Amino acid sequence: MSASTSGKPDSKRDETKTTNRVNDTNKDASLLHRLAGPSSMKAGLALDQLEINKRIAEASKGSKYYENERRKDEELASKINALLKQRDELMAMADIPRLEAVADKVIAELEATRDLSQYIVHIDMDSFYASVEMLDNPSLVGKAFGVGSLGGVLSTASYEARKLGVRSGMAGHIAKKLAPDLIFVTNHFSRYSEVSGQVMTILRRYDETMNPVGVDEAYLNITDYCEANKITPEECTENIRKAIFQETKLTASAGIAPNKRKMLAKICSERNKPNGLFKLEFDAQAIRDFMKGLPIRRIPGVGRVTERLLESVGIKTCEDIYTQRATLVLMDKHFHMHDKLEIYLGLGSNVVRPWPREARKSVGSERTFHAISDPARINEKLEQVAKELEEDMERLGYSGHTVTLKLKLDTFEGNRAKSVHRPIRKYNELLSVGQELLAHELPLKLRLLGLRVTNLKDLRAQESGIKRFFGQTDDPNTRPLKRRKISNDKEVNTTVVGSILISDDEDDVDAGTSRKDLKRAATATPERPRSQILPDADVAPRASSHEPMPSQDTSPLPSKRAKTRPDHSSTSRKKPDELRSEQHICPICSKTLQTDNTGLNEHIDWCLSRSAILEASASETLNAGHGKPVSTQNKAISKAGGSKPKPKATQHSKPDIRLAWKQL
């Protein structure tokens, strides 16, 4: 009895030790996987991935980077444990068959949306930066090299280096541990942009609305091209790859599938890399079978963290998504069930078009380097980043209201941001804001420094709303206001247009807000049909240009409707009687005017100069109550048989133009 009793504690201790060893093993495996980096699942390895992960860990051990990654991995493990605890509690009370039925219904609804009619191609240049370097320096052919520096981060690696585990985004000193003979090549971004432009020009021959993704990838819809030229998708794609090679001497891999969104075409392009082509069969069952065996990490957009979260609930392959569908329904907030079921089915968008300019949220530039602490050297790096950012903003056609300074030490990443009262994009302005933000952080030891501009203003967008009336004209006497010329690098004169509540501050609104909403909020007048608004003299040529428009709300009208719009060019040929008989609606006061173009301009000038009206009306409304509460005033007026006063403008609200006109 005593023997058996004494044996139980020993058994429990053995179980505890075994559990601890398992946990330690899992922790080590998780950390090794994390240290491998985001590019660890790419093809082309000559060594086992686990062996490479161990080498990376050995090269990193003891460094601040290693300790930081270990800390992040422990935080993620803690989050996963809390998630699993919540999952277990919910599943204990859940009706599993009912949850699975809910998922099955969603799957049936999603399957009904499948479209197999479009040929979507993903073109991916093979090791683009490295290939351009080999093109310019043939001595690099067949050698293991990386584009970057020993003290920085690699932009890319040749296929010979990739076989040894070297990847893009890897620290140079770790890459050197994996490949002792690795050659480091300085990057030449201007050259990459030049070659990228050549490639994109070739792709537009096959699809004018193709969607570039970075400098070395693009999506194309070749359906119309194939039908027009009576060729198969495979023939068309091979022609594209041949044209790229003949004109640039570079190779490209391609994938053909029914959709592109995070999904099939991109996955297919990686199937036969480098310099290969893979076409997925256009059949629903074939697509589902193709997806089943894919590791969840192969899905574009699924990174290391998402992979670990999904693996924690038993989802390692796309087929597991269906097996664990009840968990996904129950914990939709954490796992986004709808999106995961789309992945399981291999569904996605087949719409291919360039990203709209208003979709861009920021423009930034950053540099990595050996850790430095000398303020003079840090300022030198800041100057380089500011110069690069100015060039990018000039090339892309943006300015912005908010500048963010990005700093990275060995163990942390911090950001400081500052908003400015007007859009900026020039070197001196960017550098000045960056230096001001940096001054709060000194002294420090940096290994990365960057600047990012947000709250963007599109300098190529066609002006909308009342701003369309302030374009330049040849006759200075017909200008609405005599103001200085507004150029891209000068501050807009908001003093004059402030009376109608329009300034560059409207661009602080999130880019998801339509320009029509901005126009309505700025003018505080009822929206009218576009045909009633007098167009500016330069609207016609701008509408016919190929510059990207900010959104559909401000895009030029179709040609049929354009015929109904007033023709400015014929104004000078009309007789005086005809000019006087024209009717125009003032965009400020909404009055119908019996006048010509010059008279309308003069009327707008008069409206805009009436800022005193707003002040007078506001003060009159305020003084009417002699300091009494509004409710008391209303009661007094009601007893006297009068009407309630109109709401007064508060300090934080924008006065209504129509209210001012009625009181006038």
C-alpha cells in the first residue's frame, strides 16, 4: 500500500517533467521558425529548412536581435494560450453540428459566386534586383551574392545564395554565416526602376489596365487579348515571357488562374520558378483539390504570426480549414471565417485594374546601416532619407500634412509624428520636421532611420467643387480673385477662400471619403447637378488627359453627357443680348443669375468678399438673447407669438452660408 502510494507522486513528477520538456521543445521550434524570417517558405533550397533555421539561430544567439525575437515569441505564445483557453470554454458549450451547418451554408453561398470566365496572369520577375546586377555585371553569373551590405539588410539574393538559405530581408551578417563566400553588391535603385519601366511597358501591350505590384510583379487580365487574337492563355503568356526576355534579357515566371486576390495566380507563378509557367485547370473541383494540400503559409498574406495562430487550432493546410470550420465560426472575431473559407475554396477577385491614386495612404523612405550614435552621422542619414523622400514625392505627385520619423534600435522600434498646417514635400521642409522630431530622441544608437508622409494631397487630381472656379485665365480682369499663383510647392492662400469654409485642410479627411462628400461639407449648400455648375476654362483639356483622377465622384462625365455642358469657347462669339440672357447658378449663394461669364465672376468675387456677413450674423444671433439661455429665449418668443430663432453658430461649428443670406 505504501509502495503504491509513494509511487503516485513519482508518476506525477515524471508527467510534469515530460510536459515541461515538450513545452520547451515547442518553444525552441517556434523560436527557430520565427528567426528564419518571413521568406523562409520560398522555393529553391538545397538544404533542409530545419537545418537552415538552426544555423540562423546559432548565428543570432546572444545578440540583442535574438533576445528581442525571443521576447516577441513568448508574447505570442501567451496570446495563443489565452486564445486556446477561450476556445475550449466556448467549444464546451457549443452545438458543433449547428456551427458546421452554418459554415456549410456560407461555403455554398461562396461557391455560387465562383467565376471561371477570366484568364488572370501573375507575372513575377525572377530574382529581379539580382538579375539586373548580373545583366550589368556578368562576372556575378553563377555566384552566390546578395544585394545589400554586411551591416544592413539584403534586398534580394541570387538563386545560388538562396540554395544556402540566404533570403531577402535577412541581416547581412547572418547571411554571411550561412554562406561564407557570399558577395555583397551595392543596390542601384534607379537602374531597377528603369528596367521595371521597360517590363511594365511590355505588359501593357497585353492589358492596358494591368495592375503593377511593386517593381517586379504585375497582374494581367488577358481574356480580351486572347479572344481578339484567337490564342490560348498559355500561348499568350509564353509570348509575354518571350517579349520580356528579348527586350530586357531577363526571365520571368508566370501563373495562370481564374483569380488573383491573394490567391491562385500568384501561387501558380511560384510553382515553376525560376523562368517557368504553370496553368491551373479552370474547374471548381480541380481548384479545390489544388488548394487542399497547400500549407497555410503558402497563401499570400499569411505571415509567421497568422500561421502560428492558425496552427494552434489545428489548421496547418488549407484542407484543415474545412475540418476546423466549427472553430472558425465560433471564433470569427479572431480568425475571420469568411476569408478563410474563401481560401479553402480558392476564391478571389478576378478584377484587374491599377490601384487608384487615392488608395495610397503614405509615401516613405528609410535606410538600414551599422549601429551609429554620432549625432552628425545620424543627421547625415536623415539628410539622405529626406532627399530620397523628396524625389519619390515629386515622382509620384503627392504632398502631405503629417510627417512620421521612424527609428529602430537593436531592441525596439519607435515612431514620432508631427502634423503641419499645409502640405509639404520639399527637401528642406521634410528635413526640418525630421530634425525637430529627432531632437527629442537624442542621444541614441540607431540601425534604421526613416521618414514617412501621410494625410496625402494628390497634386495630380482634378480640383473639385468651388476650387474649379479659381483656375488661371488669360485675362486678369476676369479672374474671380486677384491672388498669387498657386504652385505645387507653395502654400495655398486660404485667407480668401476661408469665408466659404474651403482650405487644404479638407485633405486631412481619410482617403476613403469621397470627393463629393468633401465638396458638400465644404460649401454647406445643397448638391446640384454637375450640368448646372459652370466649368472652369481648363476642364475640357484636363478631362481628356490620361492623368489619374482622384475618384469616380470627380471623374469626367461620359462623352454623351459632356455635350450638354456649357461651352466656354463660344462665349466670346455671342452677341451682347445673348450674353445677358444666359442663366447661371452661383455656387456660393445658390441664386440664379441672368448674366454672362464675366458677370458671374464678379458676383462670385462679391460673394467671397462678404466674410463680414458671417461675423455680423453670428454676433447678431448671440446678442439677441442678451446672455439668456436659449430655452428661455424660445419660451419668451413663443409667448409673444413669434418664431423660434435660428440656431446660432458655435465656436466649433461652421456657419451656414444660406443662413447668412436669409438674414441679409
